[in-house]
Amino acid sequence: MDITTWLILGYFALLALNLRKRWGVIDGPWLFFFRAFFPNWKFYHGIQLAPRLYVRGQFDMNTWTDWHVIYPRLPRKVFHLVHNPAVNLALAHQNLVDHLANDINDMPEGADIRDRVTYQLVDQLAHQAISGACWGDVPMLSRLSTGAPMAYQFEVRMELPDGQNSQLMLQSPVVSP
């Protein structure tokens, strides 16, 4: 076996030892780096509030766009059963928003969420979306304006699938790229 295989096996062994030691709680900063391999396995029983990412941009002085949700709903095709990179990327983006919401809930009192990697990655995701990035051929947002924004801001809201009963969880400061 090569060194990569040994490192991965060693990491799983470390996770198993930590699980046994802490009686079912696996936590720590080193665990964050392994979350990319596993989706967020938080299952919702019934219809509950779920995290959604909203973004707005400023394309000219003192004029902001409305808040727009960044939530992947891409058309499915038969070929996607074999090859589906755009939908996988979109789902990874939503998974990142889910992880940020979990990090916000798990933060100790007085800690700054902006120091977390999940916050920084969601910040980059919001910037990409407001700047016109796409999931394959589908824009993350309908074109708001041409060109890069002068500033942008994002929010994480907990809401029902129909958009009702929205609760603000986090609002970023205004960011100037």
C-alpha cells in the first residue's frame, strides 16, 4: 500500500479511538478537514426550518439589489445518472451552508464566526454568486447586473421550503471585494 492509503487508514483509526474515548462525540479542529468526504447527515423529521443563503450586491453608489436566495434547483437529465458535476457542485455548496449553520449553533459564547473556515468559504460562495458564477450552464442567480459588484452582503436564514417563517441566523458585514 502507498503512503496515502496508510494516512487515510490512520485517520479513520484516530476517529474510532476518539469516538470510543469521548463516548460518541467526535469533535475537534482536525475533524473539520475530513468533513468534505461526508455529506451533512442531519435528517429532518417532517418539515422543519433549514438553512438558506441569501446575497445582495451594490453595483452603483447607494443602490443595493434585493436579497436573492442561492439554493440549487437544477434541471435533471437522464445523462446525470452517469455524469453530473454541476449538480454535485451545487449540492456541495448547499452542504457548505448547512455546515456553517451547524458551526453557528455550536459556537461558544463570544467566539467570532468569521474566524471559521466555513464562514470564509460561504463568503467566497456569496461573492461568486453575486458576480455571476454558474453551476454548469445554470447561473447561481439570475443576472442582476453586468460587471463585478462594488460591495456585497450575505445572510444565512433558517426557513421552511416555501420561504415562509424565515428566521435570520447570521448577517455578514458589507464586504468590498
